Amino acid sequence: MRKTLIALSTAVAVGTPIIASAQQAATTPPPPYTFTANVALASEYLYRGIAQTRGKPAIQGGFDFAHSSGFYIGTWESNISWISDFSPTTSASLEADIYGGYKHSFANDFGFDVGVLTYNYPGKNMPDPKPDTTEVYGALSWKWLSLKYSYATTNLFGVSDSKGSDYIDLSGNYDLGSGFSLIGHVGHQTVHNFGDASYTDWKIGASKDFGVGVLGLYYSDTNAKGNCDAGEPYCFVNGAGDGYDAGKGRVVVTFGKTF
């Protein structure tokens, strides 16, 4: 009996810290911040419906830091060719974005997001004005819909005297279940003091989350396409003099993963 009591006492003494540690772990709140990374491959990089890689693939990725208060910062990068397509003497193959802002949810299904985004294009023999651009933005969301407004506080992507340009877009991402989603978007870009460069773009498609990554397929088009021989704003001419319509409709395939 004495040995039994000693063994029982020892088991209780050893087991109590284990139980206490498990209870402590269960009640310990999660950290007030999250840090995530993302990477993606795309058959082509389109931005606001306009080709950024002249029909060629793109590899993209970034990092995001978010605090439970709602504040966040992040960076995102992709290869590009549009600056060299527009100005063959320029060597620029990277877009590096830096952004930060504040987002908050309210009334269960509603939310808002405000922030600042800078587009940076390092390179050699850059055109003047430089394509580097800063925008402030604000967005409202409801369930699977979002409406966003962006305003350029600098010249827009190298267009002279275009400060004050803006972009408004309505986007949706509807969850069908089993990892499937429908995606849709329509937007309008206004280029200040350059009305011929203003245009509307739209896209529609679907995505599937396979666990190891998300596969996306969508069709995008704009009313910016036109006759390159007529000098349309979104027709780029390479060193060989070949015109490329950057605003034409096309199918894009993407595969991405967030960690």
C-alpha cells in the first residue's frame, strides 16, 4: 500500500506540470501580428488590363506584416518589360511595390481599407519623367464584393503632367465551396490631362485552391486596344519596330501560394 501511494503521488507530481502547461498553451492568446509570404507564376502580367510583360510569363512574390490593430505594411515584386517596350534605350525589368495602410471590419460583413502604395522601377537610362508612381487608396468591402478608389499623388507611370489621375474598380470573389471561386472585375482608369489614354478594363474567371496552391484562369479585356500604326497610347514598339497592342483581350493562367 505504501509503495502504491508513493507511486500515485509521483505520478500526480509529474503529471500536474504537464496538465498546467497544456492549459496554459490553450489559454495563451495568439501573437498580435502575422507575417506571411506569397509567390506566384503567371502566363502574363496584366495590370489594370494592360500588358506588363509583352505576352511573356512573370514570376511574382512578396511579404506582408499585419497587426491585430488593423495596420499593415508589405512589399511585392514582379518582372516587367513595358518600360523597355515603350523606350527601347531603357533597361528596366523589375517592379517593386511598397505599401502600408489600415483596414477594419465592422457590422459583421462590412470593411474598409485605406493606405498608400508606391510603384518603383529601378533601371538604367530611365525616361523623364520617371515611371515611379505613388497612389493613395480607399476601399469598401461587403462579403465577397469590394469597391476601391486610387488617386495618383505623382505623375502616373511616367506620363507628363498626369498628377491627379485616378482609378476606380469593382471586384468580386465568390466562394463556391470545395476550394472553387468565381472572380470578376471592372475598372476605369482616368489619366489626367491625357484623355486619349483613359480606358475601361474588365475580367472574369475562376480559381481553385488545391492546398498546395491556388490555380487561376481568367479572361481580361479593355477598350484601350487599337491600331498600333495609328500611334495608340497602349501600343508599344520594340527595337525592331514591331507594334504590340498592350490593351488587347487575352487569357491569363496563374498559380500561387501563400505561406
